Amino acid sequence: MVKGTSSPASLEALAIGIDIGGTGTKFGIVDRVGNVLFTGEISTKKHKQVGTFIDELHENLSSLIQNVGGSGRIRGIGVGAPNGNYYTGTVEYAPNLPWKGIIPLAQLIQDKFQLPSILTNDANAAAIGEMMYGAAQGMKDFIMITLGTGVGSGIVANGHLVLGHDGFAGELGHTIIIPDGRFHEGTGKYGSLESYASATGVTLTAKEMLAKTDTESLLRQISVKDIDSKKVYDAAVQGDAVAREIFEYTGKILGMALANFVMFSSPEAIILFGGLTKSGDFILKPTREYMEANLIQVFQNRVKILVSHLRESDAAILGASALVWEMP
């Protein structure tokens, strides 16, 4: 599936951005100021072998590359992927991808396309995209938190991504916020932020609250197996007290975690991205309140909580393509 928005008017250098998810992979060609010229998408999960995946990716992208005048205009390829290691260009033990073990993905893509390729994890790519094209423009210290099915994060300090000695720094979603708390099936750990502040976490909180009380709620009209974060939001909009309490609790957990992150790196802003941000003040208001309440005085009222400026449909592609402009 491929679509284009416009033909480029000049011959400036362009970048390819690829965002690899467990279900699907999105890709696009982007100019230096963040205009997404062409986009496409293929299935990730149908490819049991990484080789066939790269073959289909190349087949789809080749026509887009020709549309912009050929590979001579492409400065490079940026890739965002789960468990992507910036230092090695490898994807390592990604639980939601069909290829297991350590995959030298950047090298495989570079060999296939004959273009310089660079890779990092998806949340770090989002942070770079936000710094280049979004709400973090001009900032040198900020934290990007993605609130989707899981909780991803990218930390920028002194204008650089915090990568750690092995390339895996910044997994704030897996920090333990409630000792011996909710079980996380993907990691086998208890009480992580992702278990509570993701869309999955909201769903689990809803089911727990409904099971523990007999308070009247619109959510009781829905089969338990069909409850999700969108239905909780819809109920909250209609004034449902239980749904609003679910968001209050989620915001409390997220705010407590953000306070810890602020005291770690003293960012100018925390930028939130992803489906849960569409819940607006239902989650943003308690998040701000509990973050401030848990900060020591020197940090209070100094850190902004912002919602990403990037359009969700293009954000992952923009983030991955932004890696190309950071290439030496």
C-alpha cells in the first residue's frame, strides 16, 4: 500500500524513514523540514524470515525512490524498531517481532538498498523526530514518553540522546513504580510503569475497579473482554464516575513516575505522545498534579508537560527519518 502527497519541486537531499512494529511497518520519504512526500506500509508479522521482509520492503520503496528522482537524492535510511541498538545497528531479542535473537537489521537494509542506514529503538526515534520537527524544537533537555499499547521513552540531555554504554538506556516504561505491583506478561516483572500507564494498563485498571466495586457505571454495559481504553474514555466523556476514577488513578501513577524522571535529568519539558494523550485533561490534569506533588521544591513548577505536535500517522516515519540528518 503506497500513497503520495506531492512531487518534490527541487533536488534537495531526502531521507527514508522506516518504523517497524510488531504488526506492520510504515515507511516514507521525507525532506529536511519534515514534509512527508510519499508513504507506504507492509505487514511485519507475516514474514517469519527477516530476508523476505527486507525483500518486500525494498520492492515497495524502490518505486517511491524512483518517484523522487532515484537513489542519488536519498541521503540515507533511518529505522526505528523495538529493541533497536543504535551502536550496533542490531535488533536484539524483540519480543513482539517475528524474528528472534540478534538481527543485524541496519546492515541487512544497507546491503539491500546500497544506502547508508542507521537504526535505534522506536522511542528514541520519536524523541529525535520531536526535537527536529515537533514540540521539542530548540530544546536540549527533554523526555519523550509514548503512551500507546506500551510505554516507550527517549531521553535527550544536553542535546544528545541518552543511550547508555550498550545502547539500551531509557527504558522508563519498565521502571518499577509500585513494588510487587501488577504483573507484566511481556517481561515477567511486577509493578512497572507500563503495566499501569499504557492503554493496556488502563484496560486492566478498568477491569480491576469494576470487579472490586458494585458502583454503577456505563462500563458495566460492556462485556468485560471488550473493555478497552477508548471505551473508558467514551464513558468518561459522558460523565461516568468510574471511568473518570480510572483516568485519575492512571494519571496518579504516571505523575509519580514523571516526578522521578524529572529529578533524574531535570528536563525542560516532558512530551507525551500516543493514543492515551487523546484522553486530554482526563489524564493530563491528574498527571500534572501528581507530578508536582511528588517533586521536591527546587524542581516544582519548572517542567512543562506538553503533548506532541507531530501528526500521529506520520510521527514514526518522521522520527526514523530524522536519524538520517544526525548521521556524520
